[in-house]
Amino acid sequence: MTARPIRIVPLHRPSELFVPGRPAKAPAAQLTYRGGPLLTSVQVFSVFWGAAWQDPAQQSLVQGLNGFLQFVVSSAYLDQLSEYNTPEQAIVHGRYTGTATITDPAPASSVSDSAIQQMLERQVARKSLPAATPNSLYCIWLPSGVTVVSGNERSCQVFCGYHDRSPAGFYYAVLPYPDCAGCLGGLGPLDALTSVASHELAEAITDPVPGQGWYDDSNGEIGDVCAWQNKKLGGYVVQTLWSNRAKACV
Ligand SMILES: [Zn+2]
């Protein structure tokens, strides 16, 4: 069996000390372009799956996450991706295209990746979610208490988030609620989720079909070498990203 390309945020390991701009402790990565599409002007739609997101106690988190997406798509975080332009594809600022809460169907306490893909494709068919364009990325947030299972791996046991492309060709990122220390990384839920979401956003832009965009065979995608190495941008916690040019996480 061939391993799938790395596209997850692993659990935080508390021993990792990091200063932005300093080379990562991991062996230097060198991402190379594999010929596939990039999301050159990402259109991010924010999907909250589950009635739990309608709880008044969740509204500040919901608004914080949507505010983050709105900010980050036209921020310096996107500018720093331009070193990964290709002769035919230039990465520019994106757009936040809105948000929806999906309650029917409700997520089970354990949802598989294929259940997430089905939800996405059905809600788009039903027009509860906007149709996909070649630049669309659906960010799917799961509420507390819901475990995501992808292959044999579970959220909070192996990963804190991932991105992929569905069979219908929709690009999506999955952001389970950080119900464990390994996915909080010493942060509060909002900061932990913006860190993981920034990682997946940058990877979905530069490697939307995992392994067919910018990829390093031993280190994975742009965010993987730098997992949990965070910085502040516009008041939000974002993860640093591997720069071929700087040979560091920046
Ligand atoms: Zn990653």
C-alpha cells in the first residue's frame, strides 16, 4: 500500500521550541512543483457542521473563526506564498465568500472523511452551500465531542486537521474541535484552530491535490516542516510556513 501524501496537522509535541525565521530543527526541506493545480485566488467558504455551533456560548468562537478567514485571505500570509508561483499560476489574495451552519444531517459523534465528503457534495447539490469554482475551498469545522476518522487515523490521536479533494473535485479542509492537549498546543480553542486552519489553508493553496502541487517527498507540504511553530499576524495566531527561498519557517 502506498502512503497517502502528508496533508495533516499532527498533534503538538510540547518539546518543540521555535523562533520565527530560525531554520526548523527538521532537515531542510525543498518543496518542488509536481505539475498540478494551485488555488491561485482562493475563495474560502466557512462551514459549521452541527447544531452545537448554534449554541449562544459558541458565537464568539464562530465569529472569531470567520473573522480570521476574512482577514487571512487578503493578508501578508497570502503574499508570502508568491515564491511558489509557477510560470502559469500566480498566487494572489483570495476572498472570504461566506458561512453556513449545516444541521441536517447532524454529524455523528464519529464522522469519517467520506461522510464529510458526502455532506459537502449533498449540501452543494441542495444549494445549502455555494457551488464550487476551481478556486473554492470549503473550511469545515466540527463541534466539540465529534471525532473525525480519516483512514485509520483519528483526530486528537494522530491529527488536528487535514485538507483534501473530494471525489467530485471539491477542495476542503477539515478542522475538528481541539478537544485534547495535543491539538490545543498550549493555546485556547480559537488560537489553536486558527493555527491549524492557517496551515491547511496554505497547503490547500499550494498543494490542493495532495502531492501534485508543491511537495517534498520526505517532509510533505508547506506547513508540515513547521507544524505548531506559530507567529502572530493581525492579532491572530498563524502557523509559519516553509520558505524554499529563506530555507526556514517564516
Ligand atoms: Zn500539513
